[in-house]
Amino acid sequence: MKKADKTTVTIRTIAQLANVSHMTVSRALNDSELVKPATKEKILAIAKEIGYVPNINAKSLVTNRSYMIGIFFTNLETGTSNSFMTDVVAQAQAVLPKSYSLSINSVAKAMAGQYISINNYDGIIVISQSKSDYDFIEYVHNLGLPLVVLNRVIERNDINNYAIGDRLGGELATNYAIQMGHRKLALIRGVDSFESSVQRTNGFMQAVEANGIAVDPTLIKVGDYRPESGHELMREILASGNIPSCVICENDDMAVGAISACVELGYQIPRDISFIGFDDMAYAKFITPSLTTIKKPTAQIIEMGVAKLMAIVEGEQSDVEQKIVDPEMVIRQSVVNLYQHQ
């Protein structure tokens, strides 16, 4: 048997070679009397031959666990809003077993420097926002670490994946604006490289085309999902004198920044300009006016993802699960009905 790279050898590696469960391997390595002598001897021989080195920092040699779950966003410096990151972490902490801790990092940093150590985490949650995550997802999957990928649909069928119907969300927001009589629409997009922005924009374009509405290209701006970009881009639109009746922003943070720019320049919301956001962050219903938005089912996909991850960590055998959860329209006060104000 060829000696494996120690950085890729886990208890699960031994379990596969010995054709036993990873719990049996853990017990054997801990000299448990629950394992038959012949099985124990076989496991110890395989462990020695492939160069297995136990993690001395693990809380338990029996479980071989660190009780640490890693959450990796695509990039924490660009595109990931503080609101979204806070929401994800809060939801994950709420459903994760109390004995576990979370470690937050970015795929960009992990790929730029040294790869994560397999002994640092019991499982990995990737909040995938871009196809640039592929190599990292592939790396973690090949290590055999428990893994779930959330937020974006990934183009493979061997990894648990819970995603959001961003295209439908963009379509819902645009159709609602049109139903309220709006024809002069503006769009403040998210990060170009993020799949959420691509899909939300696709939904917007599908809706306007289906309704025979032409959108002025100068009213489509590209932001970075942060309030500052919404503020800056809205000021550009207002300064041009080409004023839309409704602005669709691809997240709530940019919508708040854009609304602030309008208020600073004397526009009344929604009488002069209507706004629709995306995400339904906790603050959206408390701003003035309360924000009409698309409710992103973050809590639902986090709950499903954590449940699946913990099942894998606990050694429960289950089929790979892949689901897309549809967003919902949340109607509040930031969109005026033009049919009633003519």
C-alpha cells in the first residue's frame, strides 16, 4: 500500500480502507475494548502504513473532533456586505449545537495563502458567491471533510448544496414595480463577479423584456452591495437629470444608501422616486419609509445546511441533497402605486 500524504489522511481514510465506520476507527486508535482484537489490529496496521498522525489538539480522541465549524465567504473585503455576513453568522449560531464554535474566513484568503489544515475543522460551510470558489470547494471535497455549499447553485451533483432563487427574486421585484405602474426603471446591480448579481439582473431583464419595457442603459449602475456604493450611484443618476420613477437595488444595503442620497437632495420617497431592495434584512421594516424588498430565505438555507453538515459529522449516511429555495416579495411603503396618483 502506497503511503499517503499525511496532510490528506483522516480517520475516514482509514475507515474506507478497512471497510468499517469512522467511529470504529476512532475507538480502535483509542484502544477501546468495544472493538474486536482482529479489527483493531487491522486498523492499526493500516494507520501505520499510510502514515496517519492523530490530532493531539482534538478535544476527544474517540470522536477526533475539534468542535469547530468553518464558514467561508467568497471574499470578505469586496462584495460581502456587513449585514449579510452578520445575518449568516447569527443564523448559523442559532442552529448549531452549543458545543460547537464558528470560525469565519474568506475563500480568497484561504486560496491566496496556505490551505486550511484538515485538523482545524470538523466541517466546512461555504457561502458561495462566485464561480471563483470552485477550486476551494473541490479541495475541501477531496479532503473528505464534511462540506455543504450554500447560497449559489453549483454545477456538480456530488456535494450538498442549498441555494437561493435569485433570478426569480429579480423577476418578482421588477414585475411588482411594473404592476404599480412604473415604466422608467433604474437598476443598481451588485458585484459583477457574484452569481447573485448575475441572476438578479437576469430576472430584471427577463421581466422588462416580457413587458415590452425599454430600460435606458445609463440607468443601470454597478455597485458592490455596500450602502456607500448605493449612495454614490444614486447621486450619479440624480445628477444626470434622467430621473427614474422606481429604482431596484440588488440588496437592501445599497437601497438604504440610495434612499439617503435622494433625501439629501430633497426628493421624497416614495412620492418622487420608489425603491425596491433585496434580502429583507432585519432593519428593512424599520427605516422610513419601510422598504419593499425581496425576502431572501437565508435562515432557511442556513438551517438546512447546518442540519445536513452535522448529520455528516455525526456519521449519518444520507444521500446528497441539492435544493433551490425561492425568495418572496415583501410589500411595505417604499413603492408608490402610480395608477392611484395620476
